[in-house]
Amino acid sequence: MNTLEIRDLQVRVADEEETGILKGANLVIRAGEIHALMGPNGSGKSTLSYALMGHPRYVVTGGDILLNGESILGLAPDERARRGLFLAMQYPVAISGVTLYSFLRAAVSARRGYGQRAHESDGEHRRSPLIPGREFRQEVRAEMAKLEMDRTFLRRYLNEGFSGGEKKRAEILQLALLKPEFAILDETDSGLDIDALRIVAASVNRLQRELNMGLLIITHYQRILNYIHPDFVHIFYEGQIVKSDGAKLAKKLEAEGYDWVREQFV
Ligand SMILES: Nc1ncnc2c1ncn2[C@@H]1O[C@H](COP(=O)(O)OP(=O)(O)OP(=O)(O)O)[C@@H](O)[C@H]1O
Ligand SMILES: [Mg+2]
């Protein structure tokens, strides 16, 4: 069975004097499981998501990350993505000059192995580097329709001038096309209006079922968990998971905040 395992992960930020941000995080996500990760601002949730994806500024100083039993610490972010790991970022970056369409087409082509050498009976030859435009356009339009995204976004530069909610929807469009085995959604709910949250959640649920995807949903609010039902809820505090339980833990946090967590762990 596919698993994503975070083992005693310790991470610090490159060029920063301060001590580590992640101080021994442990978590196992199996295929098909939905995990919610909640925790106060600055506790290290996004740091965890960057470290999982291989962001170069987040230096792993101890522990390991295993994808299907194999360490991925030595892999670049694009190699991790090719192996089926995906991150919807809390703050998606804009890239001027690169249209959403060409960005998606390049990413999907890489994930599906276009451009790699293929062995044929008549010798080795290079496959086309990109998924055929016609085929891809059809696919991307179908996914955009499900997300109720206007097609004109394809011609715009990646995230440039996108509203907060539009950026989050574009992240989920990537998820739908890249079809990962494990996806981390870092505050995808923040910035979405009430209708958009429902639409995005429906897409995430559908994909999760179709792909039997393992999900890590980072959020501050119970609301998204009304739509995407977590099997486990974890509290992240000062660089590690300090408590795990079922969905009721999110309700307790919503009602009581984090004071009781702080009191327990000072
Ligand atoms: N690139 C960086 N440079 C300096 N400090 C950083 C960097 N990245 C993270 N930190 C620090 O590490 C701590 C954890 O940050 P992180 O973004 O992981 O928190 P978070 O749990 O995602 O918070 P939030 O709920 O506000 O999104 C914070 O104190 C933050 O300032
Ligand atoms: Mg964060």
C-alpha cells in the first residue's frame, strides 16, 4: 500500500541563526486517508509542507521522509512531484510571462513521462516532450468546468492578478490534472468564498475517491472539514504533532482555541 511517512523530521531555515522550526514531526499517511493538520500561527505547518516538497530554503537536519517506503530527501521538488507528491501552496506565487495553460501543460507532461527516452523495437527514440495540445485542451477544459473556472484564465500569466480565491482554485486545477498519490493542501480554504469552498471541496472529494489519494489538509477552521471529512485530526504545536484524534478534535479546537494545548505543553 502507498504511504507517506514523516519520521522524526527536523527542519531549519537556511541562513537563519535561530534553532530549528520542526522539532521531530512524526506522521504516517496511507493511501485513501484524510488527515487534517491544525495549529497556531507560526507553529511550522507550512514549513512541514515545504520540507515535504523539497523547498531548498528548508534544510532537513534530522529524520526522514519516506514515499512508499523510500526516502525522498535526496530528490529535487520536480522529482518528488513526478513520484506523486503534490502541494497546494498557502501563498501561490505569480509567474509573469508564463501562461496558466503552458505551465499546466509542462507540469502534466513531466508528471506523465512525456519527453523521457522510450525503448522501442526499432531502437531508442525520444518521445514528444509535451502532451498533445488537442488532447490536453480537452482535459483541462473539462476540469475547469467542474471547478467553475472561466477558460480565459488559461491565457493569463500564472496567478498574476488572480484574486485570493482564484489562486486557490488554480491550485486545485493543478491537483486535478497532476493526479497525485499524496496531496498537501496548505490553507486552500482561506480566501475562498462560501460557494467556492463547496465547489473546491467537491472536486477534492471526487479526486480523493477516484485516485484513492492520501490527503493532508492544513487548516485553521472546522468549516472545510464539514465538506472534506477527515479520518484523523492532528494538532501541530512548536514544530511537532502534539495530539491526534478523530474529527471531534477539530470541533474542540473551534470551540476552545489553543489555550488548553499551550497549558499542556509548556
Ligand atoms: N523563510 C523563512 N525565513 C525565516 N523564518 C521563517 C521562514 N519560514 C518560516 N519561518 C518561521 O518559522 C515559523 C513557522 O512558520 P510556518 O510558516 O511554517 O508556520 P505556520 O504554522 O504555517 O503558520 P500559519 O498558520 O500562520 O500559516 C515562523 O516563526 C516563521 O516566521
Ligand atoms: Mg502556514
